[in-house]
Amino acid sequence: MKQFPKKLVVPPKVEKTRTIRVEELVFSASWGIVIRFGIIVFELFGVWLFGSAALLLDAIASLVDVFSSLLLVFFIKFAARPPDKNHPFGHGRFEPLVGFQLGLLLLGIGGFMFIQQMFQVNEVKTSEIIDSRAWIFPVIAVVLLEICYQLIVKTARKQKSPALEADAFHYRVDGLTSLFAAIALIFAAFVPEWSHFIDHTGAIVISLLMILMGLYAARNNLNQIVDRAPDESFFVLVADAAQNVHGVLGTEKIGIQLYGPDAHVDIDVEVDPLLSVERAHKISQKVRLEIQKEWPAVRDVTVHIEPYYPNDH
């Protein structure tokens, strides 16, 4: 051996898979923004037509969520950047970081709404009968928002993006907000003496739901930020990939870090104790390559070679 062995190159399909992930996430989030913006315009038209306060508040809530979605699209692209001098492990943590902030935003808005509605629900107010056609606007919004939620959450879970899943929850909350707005408008039109109570009771239910969803989204993203151990299936995947390499006699001490589009793996690989350093090194390179082929999200793999002895575990 006259020179250091060349590093094994990751197949192009691995990088292509990473690129497809970003494209799918951005595509889902972008289309969601377009549809939600259309809903805002549609509901504002309803406000102009019928003067409905419920529709106005629903449109304003959606406008806030459009801003958060735009922020998410930017950070999904930013998180996909490769490692550099200042970020040797990549920029992946930016994705769960913004997802965590979106979860806190949802939690904060829900908490504020809950306190506000609890003070207002006992106030006595009278309402004029609202046009019986006004409920059509929020009902259409419910259908469109639920379609957006299903499409975006499907992409988020497929690509394992808790940040996009946090954004998807905003669509579900907006859909429920529109649903309760529709119910309020229907009852306000036909039972005006109960419209105030129904409107605020529905808002309280929505605010509690926002708090729960905000906590769930914030927790999922925080788990990646603080390096909580991922699901056991990832460890099985890594161990199986390593053991597919000829010369690997066992694995142990597997460590996995997930952060946005990236993952980092540390693994101890057991080989024949009589192997040369050169042969053991080649095995470690093949282990790294095999893990990245089976799990394209893995940015890098640190392999520690250990001697294998029967019955030493």
C-alpha cells in the first residue's frame, strides 16, 4: 500500500433524494400559502359584502399564518445548505428551530385568545340578524384548509419534517376556526339571542385546541434541538445497513442525532481482530456508504472499529 485509500463516494441518488425532500417540502408549503391567501381574499370579500366580524377575525388569523409559512419556506431552503467552515455539521438545525418558534406562536396566540374569550363570554350583547348566506364563505374555507392540511401533513411525515408538520397544524386550526365561524354565523342568523354565547364558546374551544397543537408542535421540534434519541426504527435501520457489509461481525453503541433534513450517526463496528488496519478502514468506509444509501438523510457517519470476540457482550 503506497497511498491512503480513496474515500468512497456516495452515489448520486443519495444527494438526489435530499434534493427531492427540499423540493417536496417547499412545494407543499408554497401551494398552501397560495391557497390560504386566496381564502383570505375570499373571506375579505365576504366581510365587505356582509360586514361579518367573525369572517374578519378569521381572515386576520389566516394572514398571520401566511407570514409564518413564508418564514418556514425560507428556513427549509436554508437548512438544506451543505456544511461550511462555521457550520461543520450542516445547517439542519435551523429547520426544527423555526418549527419550534411556530409551535410557540401557535401556543401564544391560543393562550391569548383563551384569556380574551373567557372575559368576553359572560358579557351581554345583542346582535343583528346576519345575512343567511354569510356562512357559505367560512364553509368553503374549511374545505380548502382541510385539503391543505392533509396534503402538507402527508409530505411532512413522509419527509420527517416536524417543522412542516407544525405549519400543517396551523391549517387545521384555521379550518376549525372557519368551522366555528360558520356555526356562529348560522346561529347568529337564526337564533340571534344566542349568537354571542355560541361565538365565544366556540372561540374558547378553538383556543384550547391551539394551545394543545402548539405544545405538540413545539415539543416535536424541541426534541431535535436538544438531541433527544429518535425512534427505535432508526437504530434498527442503521444496524441492519452496517451488518450488510462483508466483514462486519457485530455492531454496538449506535448514536443518532436528527436535526431537520440531516442526521448524524456514530457507530461501533466489530471486525476480526486479526485484520490489517487498511482492511478495517475499508470496511468502515463501506459501512458509512451503506448507511447513507439506506438512509439518505444521514449527512455523515463516524465509524469506530473494535475487535470482535465471541460471547463478550
